[in-house]
Amino acid sequence: MAFVNFGNYTRTNRGNMTITSIGGVSNINGVEYRGNSVQVINGKIIVDGVEVTRLSNEERGRRIDVRVTGNVESISGDIDHIVVEKDVGSAKTSSGDIEIKGSVRGSVSSTSGDITIGGDVAGDAKSVSGSIDVSGMVGGDATTVSGDIKYKK
């Protein structure tokens, strides 16, 4: 199981991010990280308890894109764009788009981002200001304040 935690960024409006992963590679802004635990704390990237690199001030200010090749138990935080190649237990961002190529065993939500799911969502699919596009069925509610909703009923 891989655990990825991105937190304590010095950039404005950045909060904590956590990915609990079951297999696969985590790719953050084009750089691959493998390990049971990957963290970003105050610009330090730590893999399995060992600091492997530091982010420059310029890198800290950039957009944060995360791609995970395996299944993910949960992913949440202030991430600009999430792509998970397989299934997810749950996913949540405050201001980013979520793209899950498989299914979601729990719920998925984004405050101000679009949600795209390749399979089913067992729980709720919610976005305040984004569209929701689920290729399969939604077991709970699918809601958005200002976006389109598409799923099988």
C-alpha cells in the first residue's frame, strides 16, 4: 500500500493533500514517486521516511497535478487536477478537477471542479461549481449548483 501526503505548502490557499494508494505509481507534476509513504511537507518530498528532494520556491507556486497508476483507497486535498487510472475508495478536492478511469466505491466531491468517472459511483457525486459526468450508475445523490450532471439511472 502506498501513502502520499502533500501538506503544509507555503503558497497561498494551499492545504493538505493525502493519497492512500493500493499499488501503482504516484506521479506529481511529472515526477514519479514509489513507496509505501510519500509526503510533501514544507517543500520537502519524503518517501518512506527519507527526504528525497526539496521543491524550489517556483515549484511550490505551480499548479499541482497528481496521477496515480494503481487503485487508490482515498485521495483528498487541494489538488488542481487528479487522475486515477483504476478504482478509488473516495475522492475529494477543494478546487480541482477529478478524473477516475475506474469506479468509486464511496463518494466523490469537488467544491469547484469537474468530476469525470469511467465506471460507477457507489455513494454520492457532488460538485458546487462543476459538471459531473459518470459513465455508470450513481448509488447516492448526484448534485451540482452550477454545472451539468450526466449518469446512468
